[in-house]
Amino acid sequence: MKSIKLIILVVACSIVFISCEKEIDLDLNESAQLLVVEGIVHDNLGDNFVALSKTRAYDDNNAIEMVSGASVQITDGLGAVYSLYEISPGYYTDSTLLGIEGRTYSLSVNVNGEFITASSFMNPRIELDSITYEEETLFSDDDDPEYRIFCHFTDAANYENFYRIKTFDQNGQKDGYNSFSDEYIDGVATYIPVFEVIFSAADTVRVELLSVDEVNFRYFTAVYSSQGGDVPGNPQTNLSGESAVGYFGAYAKSEKTIIIGE
């Protein structure tokens, strides 16, 4: 038990904390307006999308400018081509697209004659064994207790895995999530605390354990470092072109749900 706790401590210290997947603050001058691409292929039907928007200045409090009328395609490397359709301003999807682990997915976006491309490899899914919770006693109020979530899973041995953990309650996605590698947990059955996210009694909590590729892992690591002021400029992305920021990722996903207090 002592060795397991040591592994958890080391992993916890190495975890990258990233907040807010849906809007990335970048160090851009006010005159530069870039295309923001956020694309995900999951190994689930109806759970894949590409969102297109424009960057804005820090002091611009107007609504995010979504990009409509683009041509968006995703291919799976084996000849299948999916032409995504726009279901709301700037949001594109294809209900028949199903990601399959071991395949490389490529994205092509055409916005008024400007092409943006990217590719991502879908690593094998790592199943969540269970999720549990513990009361957060350090800052919790006795009259209004708060709880932290733990994810239990077994890492695949002799394979370099990269993970992201995202959490949701009954109101939607929570801002914080964890990103980490298996450097200290290769082949080990372990449990990972979800930092920066606290839940209340009776919350319905859903947790996603995503297997991501190294390119996406390093991108979100750089996003966090840049927001913390350690890395100047924009994080390196797998998107082509100087006028685009964001990411495209193929993620195998395992998820479980728990109700706090039951």
C-alpha cells in the first residue's frame, strides 16, 4: 500500500492542470484574428465534432465569432471520407463517424479558400475500472461538504500512454481536467485524483478517461505553461498554417457515472 501511495504522489506532482477546454487565451496582439479549430474524433457514434471560431482581443467582451459555411472533411486513412455538416453556427459533425483505435484520422478545413489540415492517431482505449469520491476536509464546510473524485484504472504495460481526464456534473462540463503520461504508472493498477474540480452532495458526476496521442498531450501541456507565463507566444499545434490555432485529436474514451452520496 505504501508503494501505491508513493506512485500516486509522484504522478500527482507530475500531472498537468489545464482549465477550460472550450476557450483558449493566447498572447495575441489586438489586430491579429486567427481561426480557432477544435476537432475531436471519439470511438463513439454521435460524439465527434469540429468547432470553428475566430480569436478576439482580451478586452473584447462580445460573443465569440463562430465561422459558418466552411467545408470540413475527416478521413480515416483507409479510404473512408466523412463530410461534416453544420448543425449550428460554426459547429460541424457527422453522426456516422466512429473512431477506431489504431487508425490515423486526418482533418481538412476549407474556409474561403484557406486550407487547414491536421492528423491524429487513436491510441488503444484504457478502461475505467471505477470512480470513487472522498470528502475534501481541508477547505470543506461542515454544513456544505465538498468532494473530490478519484479515477481507478490499469495502465497498459510496455506501451507509452497519454491521458486526459474530463469531468461533468448535471450542469455540464467542469472547467478543470487533468493531463498526464504513464511515465510513473506503466502497467500499474492505480487511481488518480481529479484536482481543481470539487463536487457537492447529490451531484451526478460523469468522468471521461481519454487515451490521447503525444502531439495532443504536448499541445495541452504547452497551453497550460503558456497561460502560466512560462512559455511565450502560442503553443505548438498539430494544425497546418500560420493563421490557425487549436487542435485536432482522435481519442479513445472510457466513461463512468457516480452520484455523490449514494
